[in-house]
Amino acid sequence: MSKQAPTLAQVAKIAGVSQMTASRALNDKPGVSQETREEVLKIAADIGYVVNRSAQKLSGSRNGIIGIMTPVLDNHYVGELVVGVGRAARAQGYETLVYTLFDEDRHSHRSVLGLIKQFTDGVVAILPRESTYFNALAAAGVPVVAIDQRCSLDGFPSISVDSYGGAVRAIEHLAQLGHTRIGFVAGDESIEGVRDRRRGYLDALARLGLPSDPSLIAQGDLSQMTAFDAASTLLALPEPPTAIFAVNDLSAFGVIAAAREHGLKVPHDLSVVGFDDIPMASQVHPPLTTIRQPFAQMGRAAVNTLLSQMDNEDAIAPRIVLPTELIARQSTGPAPRQAASRPLTARHRARM
């Protein structure tokens, strides 16, 4: 016979308090002295009592857990967001539970939604591609806030950054250094932020009067390996770029590796700008100039917005767009001498 699991009644009896007091202590509710709370928690740990989250949800109370939905965890960008959300949740007295999604079939919807409804009070969804999970969450009555997803989510609160403006700043930075032939390593354009970066790149070139040559755009998929191939294509052009803007930091690392493969020095022969400012960006050689996304601020905004939605079901779903910032490091420098001999025209300078 299997041993019966310890109960709340047993915890209360050993502690010499009522079951209501024991429950309040275990769930960090007010109305219990710190001494009693510590004693109840110690007894629960000693006898192996675990709070029944399912019963909590059925009773209509919150269980103090925020879910995080994400397709992958082996991605530096997603990892930074998960950390940001987790820290913000902890500051508000919540824990986090991460759900990793591998597919979008009905079975996975049922299983994931069952877990979410059982264990969490609401969800921060880091699903940058369009996903049917959003509608499934809404149908299940689960409060949800999206990060890095806007276009198809009318009615859902969302947190994103100004990818377009960040791309414009990257190109302006390179133009100010004298670069007139600027390449772009693109990414997966099913992601809205990636599309915004391409648009910012093209619009900045046009505004500055710089050449917009289709051959200067090479397709990647946000990975370092694919960006290496894309940058190699750009560097093999009869007139290669003197600078490359990469759609994210991992792609920028691939660009730097390709430059070395071609015998080029960064930034002496080629300047490189990334996007994200993941921790590794300041640790590579040379340290990467990049557009910083405010991961901690994104996490706080997502958690605060989610808690507002949980407290007021009729609250208007906000769309918060946070600013990006150019972080200039050693991967960018003046255009090479042969390129610098072709200075910006007065028209170029007037547009900067």
C-alpha cells in the first residue's frame, strides 16, 4: 500500500493552530505572525506536506504563480526575457513556471492549457511568431500578456520594443563614421520585430541618401551559422560593404567570424552592429556595438500589465513599446581609407 500524503489538518495539528491559520501561513497570507509562519513552514517541510494548487484554483483563490510560455529555451534572447520576467514576478511576490512549446497541435493545446489553468494565475507569452495559443488562452479565460508580438493580437496586451527606431539608429551610427555602403543580414520575417528592423534599415538609407542595393541584403535565420554564410556572400561581392548591420547579436557574431575567414579585421576593414545586447555582446572580441533591448524593463512591464489584467478583467489591453538604445563598442569604427576617400555629400550630411 502506498503511504498517504500528509494533509493540511496534520500540519495544523502538529503546529497547534487552526487549519485556516496553517493555510494562511503556507500561502504567505496576512494575519499570521512571522513566528507562527516559520513554525508552520518548518513542520510542513519536515512531514513532506505540499500545497494542493488544484484545490486552490477550484476555491477561486490565486496560487501565486505566473506562467511563461516560450517555444525554446536555448535562445539567448528568450533566456534574457525569462530572467527579466522571473525577477519582476519575484519582486511582486510571485513565482514563475516555464512551459516550453514544441508544436501547435490540438493535443499540445489541451495538455498545456490544462497545466496552465491548474497551476498558474496568468501567462506571459514569449511567442514572437503568430500562434494559435493566444486564442486558446483567451477561450480558456486565462489572463495573458504577449512579449514581442503585436500585429495579430487585437485585444491582447503586449510589450515590445522600438525595433524600427533601433535599426535607424544603427544605420545613422555607421553613416556618421563615414560608411556609405552598408550591408544587412536579415532574419526570419515571420517575426514582426525582424520585419521592423529591415524596414528601419531601408528607410534610414533612403533618408540619408545612401545606396539601397538589393545585393547588400543577405538572408539569415537569426542563427550564428546562417549569418556566417550570409555575411560571406556579402563580403564576396565585387564591391563589398564596409559595414554590416545584423538583425540580432547572434547574427552579428556570425558576421565577425565570416570577416575573419575572409582575412578582414573588425573594425579596421569592416564595422559590425548587432541588435539585442545579450551578455555575450560585451564579451566577444572585439566587443560588439549593438542596439540594446531593455530586457529587465520588458519583464517588469509584462508582469505589471498581467497583474493589472488579473485584478480588472475589463481593463483596456495596452500596447507598450519601449525604446531601444545604441551601445557603441569596439566593433565599429571609421570607414576604411579607400571608402573614406568618398566622403558623404552635402545632401547626405544634411539628412543626418
